[in-house]
Amino acid sequence: MIRTFLLSIMWVTALSADIITTSQLGWMQNLNDAKEKALKEHKPIILFLHSRRCFYCPKMIEEVFPDLKVSAFLKANFVRLDLDVATGSDSIEEDDSGQAPERFLVSMTPAFVYMGPREEKLYRKGKKHMIIYGYWKPSEFIRWGREALKRFDKLYGKQYPPLPDTRSSHAK
């Protein structure tokens, strides 16, 4: 009986040790810090909105974000921000630092908002936020990122020209 109990504890501990978090992958958890960094580096922001009850959110974190091509592409071209849209007892955040402001609450997760350093909108000629929903394979996720970069450069490129060593060529 004790042996079974100890083996169960060891098994649960081993499983929980393999859980990947966005902060381990270099994602920020504070909107103001991300905006400040994006302004400094002249990069757009990719905002990952997730919720505790989301089935595909952990799949994105564990399967897509660690992909070498995805990770390198996002790191080179975006300031990565991860915020929780769950409220109240559904929230996994202990404090408000990783909580999405009300203006970014969405009805479906995972959601990805692409925006400029000052929350500039990238869709409909700058009138709406560019938001994609759902789970994406690495190649599809990079394709969406390239589309966001094209829109960012077209709408705000003069305002935020790429700085040396801060944003890679995304035409590749």
C-alpha cells in the first residue's frame, strides 16, 4: 500500500516536471513591459490570450511555441506577450500581472492578437486588431506571423523602421 502510494507520488511529480510554461520560453507576462520593449526594439507585439479551461492552449505552449523555427521566428520579429483571459476562480494567475485587460477579453481561446507597440491595430487599414483563433501547426503559425509583419510594415513601417539586430527579414 505504501509502495503504491509512493510510486503514485513519484509518477505525478515526474509528469508535472515536464510542463512547459510560456515564461520559460521567453514570453512576457506584463502588457506595459511588453509595450515598452516593443517601442524600444521597433517590433510588433504578439499577444497570446489563453484560459485555464482551454484545451488547445497547453498544446500551443507544449507543441508549437518550442518548435525551433517558430521560436526563432517569434523571437526575431515580435515581442511575445502571454495573458490570461480567465476571470475570478477560473484564473490561474495569483496576482493581476498576467491578467488580460478587459479590452482584450475574447470569447474563444487560444487567441493571438497582433498589434503595434502602442497597441496599434493591423487589420482593416488599422481600424481593427488582427486576431487569429485556435490551434495552428508551426508552419501555419509562422505564415500568420509573416502576414502580421507585412501589415505592420505597411501601416507603421515609417514610424517603426527595423533597427539593426532587432528584427529579422521576414520575407523569407
